[in-house]
Amino acid sequence: MLSLLKLPQDIKESVRTSDTVPKSLLLLLLRHSNKINIRDFYRQIKEGKLTVQEAKTELKRSKTKKGRPKYYEYKFESPGRDFILKIKFRKPEVEQSEITNAIHQVLNSLNK
């Protein structure tokens, strides 16, 4: 319950004066990092427009993925499906010219 102390001050005041919002839902709101959305979700819950389950799914949907960015992968499949060529770059986005340069480097190394 100590984590409820991390709620924004206006929400704490509202919680003290009424018991309309379940504590489990308040804890769920705390996991949400955006203070503006916390207030918006709290208002919707207090007005009865949002259930616990709806809040859970909405908060899960709005979370951003953490961790390293995904690598960009260029994939070419031959028309006859005889082979697949994949080139993986160490960054999330690449331009067409970078793909072309990578293919030229591969061809040059094969011709040596």
C-alpha cells in the first residue's frame, strides 16, 4: 500500500474522500508512467465509464515496448523459390541505397 503514496496529489485527495475506486485498480494505474493518462484513466474509472478489465487492456495496449530496437531485415525470395536472401542490418531503419551497397559488398567479396 505504500506504493499508493506515489499517486499524483489530486488523485490521493480524491481517494481519501471516496471509496469508489478499487485499490487494485489504483495500483494498476501506478504502473502506467504517463501522469496525464493516469488522471484521465482515474476520471473515467471514477465516473464508471471504465471497468478494471478494460483499464488493464487499455494500459497494456498503451505501453511502449522496452528493450533494444529491432534490426532491419531485407528479405528477397527468388521467383522460382529456389533461394531466399536475407540481409540483416544493425539498425532499425535503412535506406534503399544502403541495401544496394550491402549487396554490392557481398558480390565483391564473392568475386575475389
